[in-house]
Amino acid sequence: MNDTTRFPDPVYRDTVLAPLFEGVKTHFAAHMGALNKAHLVMLAETGILSASDAGSIADALSDIEVDVDIAALKYTGEHEDYFFLVESELRQRLGDLGGALHTARSRNDMDHTLFKLALRGRVSALIGQVLGLADALIAKARMEAETLIVAYTHGQPAQPTTWGHYLGAAIEVLLRDAERLETAAEGLEHCPMGAAAITTSGFPIDRDRVAELLGFDGPLLNSYGCIASVDYITGLYSAIKLVFLHLGRLIQDMQFWSAFEVRQLYVPNSFVQISSIMPQKRNPVPIEHLRHLASVTVGRCDMINGVMHNTPFTDMNDSEGEVQAAGYATFESGGRVLDLLAALIPACSIDTARVRANADAACVTITELADTLVRDEGLTFRQAHEIAAKTAKAVIADGVPLGSGFEVFTAAFADAAGRETSLTEVQFAQAVAPETFVARRNRPGGPAPEALQAALAQYVSTLGSLKKSALDRRARHHAAEEMLDGAFAALKEG
């Protein structure tokens, strides 16, 4: 076949190659510079390249950094991609020696190394925001440790607890999500360099040295997996997804609690927008923005993982440039959620009068009355439950608080137990008080002050461990940058 066409086809150039080139400029060019330096240092240290040749290439790479305005580059099709543009620049300066930098490597292992380098900084920032939110929630939980709220099940008022106890549950989930995110971050810390196209290299490369210079914990071992496995992507976006899926449930509660009919949560004026036509309305619009941004973030994570579905276990473009860049929007929308939540929740407060009214209207302390009858009157729980149920039904029908229902209680007790209760009216009122309900639930994980403070101490310890892991990883990356700069400078000095 006499094929007279020339690469690239204009449509392919404009729809694929040019956007990919722009993506490299924006996201990967700086990382490619670091990768080139690390690989060159390794080639020199292993004797694959002579010191003089490595020094010449190092000088040329430095000149390219100065001479080439990456932001101003436009894709013309003269070079297939940014990699070949850099190699062309080297060859213009060094002749055939310019091609020596690519000894013992491939765009395959380079690409996945670049993608991990680009993700590392974004993940580090996201983890910092997650841990910052955890800090804010722990501080708020301490402050609100004795602030009563009505806890809901199945959308209905159920039992009294404290806002601090509720936030403790949210903190536990967030910390578990942070641990999953930490595990995913560690999945980025093994370097694909040295895998070359698929099977490593016939040259005596030092994979550990390249990994060290780029701040990785070590090389990713199996060379086929270096270019075929994408679990560092799917694992990461799965972990990110769970953060925002779970926060979305907390956000939904905030929407419900701040509704006019419930009004348990007070959102301050600084986070409230007004209606353009209805002057009486207070619209806590930030909660809606949180909800849709969390959902957008979940959707973006699903999109990335969806692209990986049913792809072959080999090197493929499905996991590369454009898909990687598309995923970065996840960090933008997710970061906005974390920052806004960390500002909004500490600013909100509980309307204690409304909580008291809702608690009275719904008899949310009736379980403690039944428990009291078991402990103090020697009844079985089922007997006690029946008496409590009759009492609750009567006071709700009369529209009075449970604490005012001593008379209906005594009648229900005598009818069920066949004797009079030993509880006085004062003891009855104490038994059904929300404060008593909370104080008596001092088991591990309960809302009583002692139990909650013990839980918060555990959360602080877990958070401290996560912060240390994040700091250690950042410190390794920073130390590697300095090490690479020093090793590269030594090449130039000969």
C-alpha cells in the first residue's frame, strides 16, 4: 500500500495531541524535569554514561530550563509530544549524545512516575484539609460536650444526646476515611522507573537510587505491574470518594436540622442568604452548596474509576494524560467542601430552647423511664416498656411534657404492676430529664461527659498519628528534592 499521509492528521492533532500537550505543560512538565535529572544522575553513578557525557547532558538540561518558555509553547505537530520536544532540544545542543538520556527507560515507566509525582502534592494537600476538618470537629465536640440535642432515627425524634456525641460519630468516620486516604497515599510512594517498556532493562540500572532521588519509598517491584497496574489510581479515587460520600450524610443532617420545622441547628447570619421576595426567610444556602459539591466530588471519583473498568491489564492510554488531568478536578471540588465545612460547623450553634421543645413534644427520654423501672422497681423490661408506652401516649395526646405526666404514669404503673410505684414525683421528673438520660449513659462510646472525653482523647491520638505520617512523607519528598539538586549540580561541576 502506497500511504502518502503524514503524521499527524490535523483532526487527530487538534482533538487528541494538542490537548494532551497542554495537559503536560500544565501538570507534568516540571515533574519531567525532575525525572530527567534523577535518571541522568543514576546513569552516571552506575557508569552507564560517562561522567563527561552526563555532565554535558546536565548542562543542556539546565539550558533548556532557562531557554524554553513552557507556558508559551504551542502544539504544532512537529514533535509527537512534550517528551520528544525535550529530546529534540537536547539533540539540537548535543547532537547524537542528546538521545543518550533515554537509555534504559521508556515513556511507559516515565508516564506512571510522572502521574504519581503529580498526584502526590494534590493528595498531600487533601489529607491536610481532611485532618484540618478533623481538628475543627474535635474542638467543636469538646465545646459542645454537654449541649443537648435530639437524635433522630428513621427521620423521627428518638433519644436525647449531645452535639459533642453526634460530632464524635462524625469524627470517627472521618478519621477512618483519613486512614483509608493515608493507605492510598502510600500507594503512590513506589516508583515505576526502571520498568522501561515492560520488562526492565539489560543495562545495570539502579532502581532504588532513582526512587530515592524522586522521594519515593522505593521502587514498585514487578516491572509489568509498573506499567499495567492502575490500582494506585482506583485505590486513591475510591478512598477520596468515601470521604465525600460520608460527609454528604452529615451535610444532609445539617439541612434537616436547620429546617424551620425542626430548627435544632442555628446557622449564623454570616452563612445565611435572604430571599429576594420573601423577607422572613433565612436560607442556609452554604449547606446546599456543600451537598452538591460533595456529590460532584463523588461523581468525579466514579468517573475516573469508571474509565478504568474493563480495560486490559497492560499499558494503555485510558489511564494516562487526559484521564489523570480530568481527575484533578476532584481535588478542587473536594477541597472546597472541606474548607467550607471546617468554617461552617464551628460557627453553628444549637437552639437549646427548640431542642427542649422538640424533646418534650416527642417524649424522647421515655426509654430512661423504662430503664429506671427495671432498676428501681424490679420490673422486667417488657413490663416497664408497656408502662412507659402508656405514659408517653397519654402525655403526647394531652400535649404536655413528659415531666408533667406523673399522674398518668402512676395510673399506668398501678394497672400494669398491680401496685403503686415507689417513685416520687421528683424522682419521676429526674428520671425523664434529658440531662439524666445523657449522664446515665456512661458506657464506652456513650454521650455522658466522662465517656465522651475518653473518646475524644482517642480521636486526638489517632489524628496525631495521621499527622505524623503525612509530615514524614512530606519531609522525605523535601529531602529528596535537596538530594536531587545536589547530585545534579555535582554532575554539572564534573
